[in-house]
Amino acid sequence: MLNKSFLQLINQRVIEFQPPYLAFGIFGLVNYPSFYIVWRYLSPQQTTSITLRMIATILCLPLIVTKFW
């Protein structure tokens, strides 16, 4: 088992230096669909998949609302 003070230190660091979930969420919501359009029409590529991009976009939605959980 881990030492209790070590676990408290880890929890304190996580609270102190929280990852920028909001920034990552907004970045994903904007860039996944927009780069589909860019790669589909402006620079055609065979590997562009709208399904994967929409799944990634939907997965970015919870990152935006993490402060409300």
C-alpha cells in the first residue's frame, strides 16, 4: 500500500495543476470537424473518415463540462 502522505501529496498536485480540459475540449470540437472539411474538399485524401471524426468530436464534449460534474 502507498503511504497516506504520498497519496495526499498526489491529490494536492492534481488539484493544484489541473489539466486544461476546457481548452482541449474546445480545440477538439473546432478542429475535428473543420479538418474533415479541409482534408475532404481542399486537399483530398483517402484516409478521411467522417465517422471517426464525429466520434472524436462527441468525446470532446464531456471535457468542456468537467467543472459542472
